[in-house]
Amino acid sequence: MSQKTERPVLSGQRIKTRKRDEREKYDPTGFRDAVIAGLEKTEGDLDQISKYLDSAGNKLDYRRYGEVLFDILIAGGLLVPGGSISQDGEKPRTNYCIFDAPEDMESMRNHEQVFVKLIRRYKYLEKMFEEEMGKVLLFVKGFTPSERIKLARMTALWLVNGSVPPNVLLVLNNEHLIKDGIALEFLLELFLTFKQEKGIAYLIQALKKGGLESKLMDFFPPNKRTEEYFKQVFLDKELNEIIKLHKAQASQEAKRELQQTLIDDINDEKAHSEITADIKEFALRTNIPDHEIISIIWSTIMSLGEWNKKEELVTDQAVRHLKGYCPLLQAFASTDRSELALILKVQEFCYENMNFMKAFQKIILLFYKTEVLSEEIILRWYKDGHSNKGKMHFLEQMRKFVEWLQSAEEESESEDEAKLGE
């Protein structure tokens, strides 16, 4: 019986661990010390700082400690909750950072380039920087007034160059930053810098992109949230366009609220007299003029219809639907401007909804018969008050009716002249 020969075993064999399986201890303090040591060697020369950061990325773990790196470049050390600097270690802070830079814009722009070059070299830092700014802005109360000014100016520059998105500013909508006016002061400095660097039009665009245009009043302390104070604050800073933006946004919100009020009243089957009273009260409170109200009423009542897809049926359906709302429309067709606004809304609706292209004349005729629209305004629309949307089609539809109106007007004038000659 044969015995198995034992295989030789190598002594002293080492089993290697894959690098990805090795878990190094998270050591932000050690990373901070290494970065600060490198920055100190540059003696504050920004070009040398950029060169150091460029080369250090090959040795230091920016992927793991990216936010720590930005803490150091912004505040000089490791930020802890509340905005103070961690004092662990022999050299917890460097002076070669934004918070210790001069406040003038030339210096701010030079520091901006340090960040631009760093993020351009290490693209993965983009997302980390955005997250870092969300954190840093929450800490602004813990910074000195001078540090806040510098951070506001730098944030404006980063918004202008696209390093951070405008919606990062929403983190300032925080009770502990708002009540003492810190959030408002920060935003005002940021707005002024942004306007100076890129112009007011781009600032307005950024506010809209970030979803801030409807929230500007929210950054004011609760006891100062009045239209008068809002206006005064931005007038003092010569940011008049912000006031216009706020007014436009407030108007849009009021119009949406008015539309919802109208829908609720209709669903509750309120009498037209009650609906009219509700709308007039709301309009008086929000300063919405009649020509805008009548456009809202038109859009709302047309949105409530369930329209037939067949063009030959939808005209009669539309006339039946609108007939019940003529008293409501008449109540707000109180000026020449509101009457013309209604005709233009009907023209626009029929043009944008192809099934209604042939319904235009019948709808206008209904409004004429029910005294929503006057002969004078219909003739003005036909002559030069129409829009270009489907112009030739709608003018041709209205031609015979307009000719009838004109002949009736001429007959009326002849009769008046005859009476005067008797």
C-alpha cells in the first residue's frame, strides 16, 4: 500500500493584503498638520500655495480629506460645529487662508484663483467643495464680522465662476442666522459683490436659478418682515432690481392664490355675485388690476372644461360652457384695457389649442351678445389691437361680423344725423 508523499511547504511565506482591503484610521488632524506644514513653507505666496497644493495631491489623500482641505484654505484650520477652530496639536492653524487675507477685492480675486486651479486639477473636489460651502455657511454666526465679509465676497466670486450653485445660499435660511440679522447682512454683501463682478442681470438670474426669488423676505428677522423695510434695505444698497424681482414674485404668488380661490368658489357652487365679491376683495388687497384678473378668470374657467377632441363639436361645447360664466366676466370687463386683454387671451387660447381654431368667432360673438365685450373694443382689436398668433386666420373669421358692426355703426350715425337735421 503506497503512502502519499507530502508536498514541501515554503517557510516564511507572507500573505499580502490588497490595498483596498486595508482600512487606515481616519486622521483629519494628521492631514491638517501636513497641509499646514506645506503652506507655511510658501510664506503666503499664492502662486507657491497653488504649486504646493497641486503637487501635494499626489501624496496626501484629497479624496478622503477634501472638506478638511477646504476648511484650512478658508478658515486656516479644522472647523468644528459652531465655527470655531479645533485647537488640537502644536500648530492647529495657519494664517495663509481667506479669513486672514485683506478684504479688498483684488486680494479676494487672487485667492479665488487658488481654488479655481485646485479644483481644475482635481475635478473630484467639485462636489466636496459644494458640500463644504453648505457646512461653512451654517457656521457664519461663529465667525467675526470681518471673516463674514470676506466669506460673503468669496462666495459671490465662487457663484460667478460656477464653483458653487446658487441654491447653496438656502442654508442661510436658518432661524439662528436670521433672528440676529446675520443671514441678511451676509446676503447683502454677497449681492453687492456679485453685482459689481457680473452685473445685476446675472444676479437676478442666479437668484431665480437657486430658487431664492420667492424666499427673499424669509431672510429678514421676523420682526422686520414688512414691505416697507424690505424696500428700504435694498434701496439703501442701490439694489433696486431686487425690489422689482420681489414685487413680481409676490404678484405671481397672489395670482396663483387668486386662481385657487376662484376654483374653490366654483367647486363650492357659489353664486356669481359671491364669487365676484370674493375676487374684488382679493384684488383690492393684492393690487391686481382688472385686466390681469379677467385673464386669470378666463384661464381658470377654460381649465375646468373637459373638451371634446373633435373640432366640429368643441365649438358648441365651449359656447355652452362659457355662457354660464358671462356675468362673472362682465363684472371685470370694466375698462377698455380689460376687454382687449380678454379678446387677446381668447385669441391666444384658440391658437395654442388647435381644436378651438374655428371657435374664436363664436366665442367673441357670445361675449358681444352678453355685453362682456363692446363693439368699440372688437373693432379696435380687428384694426390694430390683435396679436400675431393666428392673425390671418382669426381676422378672416371675424371679417363678416366686423363688417356688420361697421355697417350698423354707420346706419346709427346716419340716423343720428337725420334726427339732428329735423
